[in-house]
Amino acid sequence: MTKWEQLYKEKLQTADEAVGVIPDGAHIIQTIGFAEPPAILRAINQGAKDGRWTELHMYSLLPLAATREYLLAEEVRHVVHWHSLYASAGDRDMIASGVADFIPNYFHQVPRLVSEFIQNDVCITSVSPMDENGYMSFGVSVDYTSTAARVAGKTIVQVNENMPRVHGDSFIHVSEVDSIVEELAPIPELPTPARRDEDDAMGSIIAEMVPDGATIQLGIGGVPNAVAQSLNTHKNLGIHTEMFTDSMVDLIQDGVANGSNKSFHPGKALWAFAAGSRRMYDFLDDNPVVEARPVSYTNLPANIAKNNSLVSVNSTIEVDFSGQCCSESIGTLQYSGTGGQHDFARGAFDSPGGKSIVAFYSTAKSGTLSRVVPVLKPGAVVTTPRMEVNYLVSEFGAAQLKGKTIPERTRAIIGLAHPQFRDELTAEAKKMGYL
């Protein structure tokens, strides 16, 4: 038995034993949902019900099935208080009702937040099995987890054979963790969203804006997926993104995204967390072409700008005449979070030859509501301010806003609205003195 195998054996515990290091009142940093450690969460749930703690504070984002079952369950809410770093379907109702709290943030700053500004008593995450040198990989969640795990008072990991071993700055040594739990569990998968006609239209529009040799960042949803599929005839693309998805696997395997023209980490696809199918997780496993880095690295605007021709694609909920994009709230209702949209809006525009694109469906609520509005709803969060917006795209075309006056912006943005709303929007713009 090697030194590291012996140390691993000494730290191996049951989940119930492992959570014994968590003090009452602890502030716990949990990994992103796709790397949630079910065995540890189950043990925390049981301990909360048994009265082991009177108060715990959990910090994470994108809570998935195990987190919702064990930590967000009504039966433990008197003990476990949830602090969300990005509102989503798993916790937005709790935030709206005041049961959970939301922490505004730029995604690239979250590693610093969990190091300096948020109390970090314990970090919990899933990791890949240990290699012969004593290293375990954070797998699909390097983002802020890699930082949180190294600076936490205590770090508890669940070793899961299904977790891919990914290359990059994605490893933690057995000597750096305090407790190890072993349990096999499926890695949560992200279903492919239903395809809409608008997705295909925007996918084609945006693909035409991407030159051969560009480096791309794609967000989540139907539009980014359609963009990726529309890029299948491009050449020598690169990938620098916060989220790695199935569509990127296709681009790499088809030889479209080979990274040969990248000026920053040439030949490598850079990302911070991954969410998709089992096929994608298998692709990531021990694959030297793809490298995971902390989000403080991938999403740092200055690093994004080191790529030549970086084209970023993100989405928004509502855009006003001046170009302000609300991408995370519906009025005062926190619907999602800033994530990396602002990070990439700034970095892509500063990239030589780069473009920042914010895409949106022209309507909501089955076509009854325009997403182009004269002014944002009261209380709406300006995710990407008008000074940062470069290109806006809807299924009706693209508009470049940099260097444009308010009247020029207003005309261009109304041109992206659904035709049924354009006369009404134009009349409102004249009433406001914008036209």
C-alpha cells in the first residue's frame, strides 16, 4: 500500500461520520448542482432531523434532485438556510417567498467571495477516484469549487466512480481533504431543450456573424444549441466558455472546433463547469483536449479578451429602447442570476475582432408580450448595461449598438421586435422623445 493509499484509507468514513466535522451554525459551501454529493447531503438531512445542528447555512447554485430532496426539503428548513448564488427552477420559489436568500454576484468573482466575503467553514463536493499520485478531480464542477475546497476550514468529498477525471486546474490531493465518503451515484444530466423555430432563425443569424478561426462562448438553452449546430461548416473554431455542453462535443469531434487558431490556450477547449449528457461526461474523462479552470480564470474579462475574435452568445429576458438588458429578473422577481453574461460582454468586446451577442425571443407568453419594451419593468435588474451591449439578436435580425445614439438604438431595437408590436413601440418612443 502506497503512502497516499494509506492516507486515503485513514480518511475514509461513512457519510454520517464525515458530517460529524460540521459544527453547529456552520456556513457550508456546496458545489454546483451537477457535482452534488448525494451521500453527504443525505447525511446532513438526517442529522438536521435528528437535532445534530440547530442552524446551518448552505451556499450553492443550480440545486438539482438530491439537493432539493435533502437540503431544500420543508422538514429541515428550520435548520438549513439556503443562500443561492444563482436563482433557478430549484430554488427561485423559495427566494420569492423569503425562505431562501439570493446573493447578487458576477460569476468570475464567486471564488473570491467564498475565500474572503462568505464564511467558509466546510466545503462539500463530489470528486473522481484517486489516482496513483493521490489526486482526485473535481470533474464537472471546477468553477468556484476548486477554490472553496482549498480554503475551507474542513473539506468533505464524495468519491464517485461516475465523475470524469478532467484535465486542467481541476485536482485536489488526498492530503488536502479532511473526510472521504465513497458512494456510486449518477451524475445529473441536462436534458436538451425543445427546439423552436425562433432558435433555428437566430442560430443561422448568429452563425453568420462568427468568422472562421473565431473562439466561441455559448450559454445555455435552445438558441446556443442552434448556434452550435449552424456552425458545423465553419473551420478552426476555438472554445473558451464557462459552461461546456453537448453541442461543443459535436463541434470538437467533427473537427470544427480544433482550437488551432486560438491565441489563448491554443489547441485547448477551456471551461469552468460542464452540464449535459452521460455521453458528454464520458468525452471529458481523461481527455487532454478539454481543460477545466476556476471561473475566476475562465470568466475574468481580461483573460477572455486574450482570445482573438472571441464571440460570446448569451440570452436575455427583456431589453429596453436604450439597450439595457434584464437577463435575470421579471420585475422584482429574481428569476436567475447574472452568471457570466456581463463577464463575457466585457471580455468579448475587448477581444481583438471579438463580438458580444445577447439574443432573445421577440415575444413571451405565447406571443402576447413583447420582450422589447420602452423601459424595463419596475425593479428589473440591469444585467448588461447599455454601455456594454454590442450586438442584440432576435429571430428578426441583428442590431449593433456600440457608438449609436439613443434614437439610432431605439430604431434598431424596435426592428428586432415582433412586427405586431412595432407600431405601438414606435408611438411610445416618440412620446418619450426617443424618436
